[in-house]
Amino acid sequence: MTDPETARPTSYPESSRSHRDRTVVLRGVVVLLGRFPALAGMDLDISADEIVLLAGSNGAGKTTALRLCAGLVPVAEGEARVLGVDLRTDRRAVHRRWASSATTAVCTPT
């Protein structure tokens, strides 16, 4: 859900679930690609029973966010936990347990 005046996601009330019940927890995460902040202060909570769509323009950080969650890029700042593992200290543990598949949908006029 987006606030129409600011075009920013609305905030949702904190769930009663603990961090341990969440598959992905990102708080103020910064990812640097060289000196460029590919993610700057990202917050995200995903529970195991949720399906999430990352939408945004080119260069918004969607792919970097997925790479972060897979343990492929290091966290420069913030808190990042995936599958209960702290990405700042052991991102290889997440990388060994992560599987993803990217597909492209093509529509052709009939």
C-alpha cells in the first residue's frame, strides 16, 4: 500500500511475531557497490507465510535487495537477518540455504 501524497510505502503496525519468526529482517540496511549506496536504509520484514513483490524503477535496488538476502553482497550498515542468520557475520550460511529463480514473462499481442 502506498501513500498517494508521498508515493512512499505506508507503515504497517508491528506484528506480535518476534524476529525469530520472520524469514527476512532488514533494518536500516546499507549496501555499497564500490562507493555507491545501492541500498540506503532499507527496512523489510518478511514472514515465512508471506509472498512479497519488489517493485520499482530501474536502479531502485530490487536486484541488490535480492542479492543481499541471498548472501551475495555484504552489509555495510544496519541489521540484516535471513533464515535466522546474521548477514553481517555469516552470509555464506545463508548463501548455502538460499534458492531463487528469476523468470521473464513475455506478452505477445494476439
